[in-house]
Amino acid sequence: MLENIKKYNVILGSQSPRRQQLLREIIPNFNISVKDVDETYSSELKREEICIYLSQLKSEAFGQLKSDDMLITSDTIVCLGDEVLGKPKNEKESLTMLSKLSGNTHTVYTGVTIRTQEKTVSFYDDTKVTFYDLSQDELMYYIKECKPFDKAGSYGIQEWMGYVGIEKMEGEFYNVMGLPVHKLYRFLKSWSV
């Protein structure tokens, strides 16, 4: 599949093991490279604008690409209303975030940028996720067991929280994991220059 992009050296600009696992399902062979990026953004940006901006920022950090390079960068944010829940720094922040999510519906946005020398395309996907009411003991159990400090909103849907904490979901599961592969596949399938 994806014969049209076989001429490219595909680079995933992410150290996330979840994104690597998901991309491997549609592109078996790619390279991984990561650049440090200051992920600050204007307070005027809202929801999907934030994740698209950050995915573009990560892409731009690589500078000029070689003629046969195709770079894929991505960023995921969790929004509870207008509040953006980033990655928690410690157990206390993690508990605060998860307590806010407990019993409520939030939206997960993932922005993706695909770039070659010839063109750049950015898009996003969003998924609404509703949590059951969870006790402080359940939240602390999850935090202690899974240490979700590298995850937006302080949880991974593919972990214990996803198994027992999610009541319903409207949208794509893999978007919540960090890469909307269903949309990415279709953008790559129609890629031409």
C-alpha cells in the first residue's frame, strides 16, 4: 500500500512510542528523529489551532529537508471546555487533571503536519471522550501504576484508564492515542506533487 510515497525517506519527528507503533501499521519502514522545540503558543489560539500550530512548529524545527525526505510531525492536546490540559509535571498535577476529567466529557485534538521539499499539508482530528466518575483511590492507583507524566491530559487510552475509566467516546480511538492514522493514511494515499 501507499506505493505513491515509496520514493520518500519517511521521517517521524516524534519520540512517542505510541505514535511510532501507530505509524508502523501503515508505513513499516521509517526513521525517527526528534528536535527540541519550545512548545509555547499564543493565548489567542484555540483548540485545534493549537495542535496544528505545534505540529507545524515541530516540523519547522527540522529546517530544510532533502529532496527525498517526507517528514511527519504531530501534537496532541486535551481540552476540557476552553482549558488546555498539557502534560503533568508530577503526581499532584496529574491528580488535579484527572479529577477534572472524572465524570466529564473532554475533547482530544491531534494536529499533524506532513512536509516534503515540494509541499506542506497540516490537518487535525478531534475525539470527544467521557470519563466515568472515578474515586481519588482509582485515580491515584492509575497515577502510581502508569506514571502518565508524558501524556496530554495525564492519561493514555491504551492503559488502565482506558480500560476502566472511559464511559464513551465519539470519534477515532487512535486519535486519542496520539496519531489519527485513519486520516493520515488518506492524506498519504492522495499525496502527489
